[in-house]
Amino acid sequence: MKIVWVILVFGLMRGLASAQEAPTPTPEATPPPRVYPVALPNYDEETATRLQIFLDNNDFGPGKIDGRMGEFFRKALIPYKHAQAMPKTGAVDQWMLDQVPVTYATYTIREEDLKQVGDVPGSRAEQAKLKWSPYTSLLEFVAERFHSAEAYIQKLNPGKNWEHLQPGETLKVPNVLPFEVEKFTEGKVPENPAFASRKIFVDTQEHLLEVFDHDQLVCVFPITPGSKTLPAPVGTWKILGATVWPWFRYDEGMLNYGVRTENYYNLPPGPNNLVGILWMGLNKPGIGIHGTNNPETIGRAASHGCIRLANWDAARVKDLVSVGNTVIIF
């Protein structure tokens, strides 16, 4: 069995102020895990899928499920072991695999699924005329439902006519807890007093979002944190509010230069809205933690200064933190 050495580097928090707005005073906070060099086994596709499902089901996101033990699998495994007070090695214990005895499930396309799919125009002006920003294909719908790369769903189902899937057709999918888009309703997310002490750490170098409850690491998810032009603002912030299925104010001045203008479009909610299922606004104008219309780009393509997650991860983050929580970006 090949052994792939991976160095997971978790940087120290930097107390740098934003040039545009000074952060609030930094409270005492538990830093992310230390640096742990690990040797990681290279498993076959089905075993790797089982392990991705295990980590995903436990809120330590491995990125999109694709049957590969890639970058974000490695960045989820070691924090999971840290959270469980386990030796921080790349070894995968059999009990982890035992938690996913069935690797794959089947999903039958339903008539109601067709309501989640439609056309999304290319121009922002035309998008602003819509009432909903739907999935553009049943493949996109199924892939997001099962936290997977579209190419992996296609690989698991050779010979399917993806342009003409019909209700009643059955697909092979990873046996992960599904993101059931139809169960979410538009509206504000209330404060959760039970999570008042939690803190969110955004690691802009490792592209990770971590939540701590005092000294206990609660979850880890892969993110895209801003860009070179508009990086995520380093400092200590606070969640001012959160909305499920938000409308998005598309303002190129704000997106490209951080300057709010009156030349904008209000884009309707939906999985293909640019901020996806969730917007959590920070006390830094125009900056928030949100979902995405393109989970394939998480951890790689740039965002406009915000903290972007896959929709299935954003949906879980909203249930693991609270309005009012501290957000430390470093």
C-alpha cells in the first residue's frame, strides 16, 4: 500500500486590522490544532468513499465526495482525531469504516424533483426577473443532494442520458446523509443561546472553517476565503444576522472594489443564487459566510472577500453556530 505524506499546516492567528474597518477587540480564543505531519494510506475508491462519508456525516467535511482521499479529506481527518482526543496520525481505524457498512445507496428521481430544476439566464438583469434560482439539471440536483462531484455521480451511473433523466429512474449514490433542499424555507435564523460561547475560526491559508465550543473542536468545513484582490478581512468580527435562501444584492462595485453603488440587481433565492442557501452577515459591510452556486470550486476559485461553503456544509454551519458568535479570520 502506498503511503502519501501530507503536512497539514494550521497557522497561528494574526491580530491584523482591516484597512477599511477596525475589528472589534480580540477575545481569548482557542487556536486551531497544531501542526501534525502524518502518513496517510491510499485506499481504493470504495473505501475512500466510505471514509469520506464517515467524516462528512460527523461534520468534518472532506469536500465533495469523489472516491479520492484528497486535500480536504486529509484536512478533515486530523482535526476529527484532534476533536476525539485520538492520536493525530493518518491511520484509519476499522471502527470508522464500520460506521459506514453500506457505501452506496439508490435514489429514484421523483416527479417533485423536477420542480427544483429550470433555466437560469446568463445575464444578471434577466436573473433578477426570476422568482427562484433553480438547479439547471437533475445531475446538479442529485450531486448536491449527496454532497458529490457531478463527475463521480456520472461515473457511478454509466450509460445514463443526463439530459433526459425521467421520474422513476434510479441512480447509484454515496450513502451520505442527504442535503434535502426542499425542506429549507426562506427566513431569518434565530439566535441559539446554547451556542452563545462558540467561536468560528477562518483559516485563509488552509481554506478551512472551524467551530470551537470553548476548547472543544465541533466541526471543520472547506471554504473559499476571498481572493487576492479582495481577501477575507483578517481580524475579529461578529455574526450580525443569518438568512436561509437569501436574496442577493449583486453590485459589481461592492464585489470588485468593496464600494457600494446604486447600480445593482436583486437576484432571487435558490441553489443557483450566488450565495446559495445561506447568508451570515458580519459586522464588516458586504462580508459574510455563505453558500454557493458552484460547489466544485470550493477551496480553489476565489470569492469576493467572503467565506464561501458548499450549500450542504453551509446548511449545517447554520445549525452549529449562532447569531452573535465571534468570527476570527486569520
